[in-house]
Amino acid sequence: MPTSVRDLQIGEMISVSASWIGAKKPTFLSIPEVSPLFGRVEAVHTALVAARDGNSAGAALRALANQAEDLDERHDHLMRALFYLLLAAQHHELGKDPVDEDRAARIEDAKDALFPEQLGAVQASYQAEAGNAAQLAQLASGEFAGLLETISIQKGVSALELAQVIAGVGAQLGSVEQQRSEAAVAAKKEAITAAEIRRRMRAWSDVAETILANLAQSGAPAATLDAVREPLLAAAEKATQRRREKRNTMPSAQAPQGEG
């Protein structure tokens, strides 16, 4: 089975060309027959690195999606905390002896104003949650501020402060979701298809084969030629051995048995 540079995997290709444009660059450029190919080597190497690692917009999109999910979870927990805090405060007033019906009614009014859909708001889109959180904080800091300051979820944290925390998380969520929308557009534009990756690998192989052919015609010292050639030949031999082993492990077709 002949050795072929086209059997290399993308990571192996990148490793070989990285050595040519890195540590072995002075040696590469010292060989007249291949030095004019240095620019092409850099180009195909850069193209393969982008294909292997994916585009930056795609990576940013995944990070933003994770960030938005975490913020959404925080937002939902805080919304439930405020809703049930107000509900508990209302029933606490109704359970007193004597009952403070006026305060219980004011708490109920605040709860209904801040949560017009009850807890349905936690099922909204990220952008809608951000808008709802801002509106909730505005109402809480306005006509209901005095009342909410008298209700605490824990020592030093009032219902008003909890509403303001919700607004902050909502604002972060809205910002991240906007960034995510922009990154999604950019990622779609920069997407590298499987066919494009194969095309880039073929382009790399074309350059590598040209380099091997030119080295064979060069009169440079053998040690210089080997310094450039050996990384490629070693990788190609490894790839060929891998292909040979894969072929040998494939189940062979069984011949049909004749009737006795």
C-alpha cells in the first residue's frame, strides 16, 4: 500500500505545516526549490486551523447560550422567591389575631401588579423576561416601594431589594440575548461546511505533494532536506499504517457454503 499525504487527518496536517512555518521556517526558506511555496503553506495551514477549531462566532454563540441559560435560571428562581414571599406575607397578615385586612389587601394588590400573569412570566422568552423584570422593578420602586421595604425575605434583604436584583439579572439576560442574536447571524455567515473542510484538506495535500516533488529535485544538503521532509513522511506513514490496520480489521465476506 503506497504512502500518501492524503491519508493524513486534519490535525496531522496542521502539525506538519505548523513545524514548517514555525521551528523549521529558516530551514524551509533556505531550500530554493520550496522557499517560494512558503506563502501557500501559511495560507493552507491557516485555513485548516480555522476549519478544525471552528469559527470564533460559533464559539461565542455557544458561550452566550450557556450564559443566557444560567441567567434565565437565576431570574426564574428570584421571581418565584418574590412571588411566594408576597403570598406568604399576605397570608401571614390574614392569620394574625386581629387580622390586618388592609395590609393584607395592599400586599395582594402589589403582588397582582408585579405579577399580572402570576408565575407565567418565567415561561416567557429571554427578551420578554428582561422587559418584564424592568417593568416589575419600576413598579416596585414606585407606588409599592414603602410597602415592599417592610417585607423581608431574609435579614437585611427586603422585597424591594429583591425586585431590584431581579431587574439587574433581567438586564443582564436581555444584553446576553441580544449578543446571542448577533453572534448567531455571524456564525451562520462564517459556518464552514464539511465539503469546505474537505476542499481545504485537498488544497493542503496539493501543496504538500508539490513540496515533496520539489525536494526530490533539490541539491540542498541531505540533512536540510530531511529536516523538512521527515515530519511529513512520518505522518504519512502513520496515516497509511492506520488505513492498513482499518482495512485488515474489516470483516471479510464469507463464501457461500455448497450443499453436501
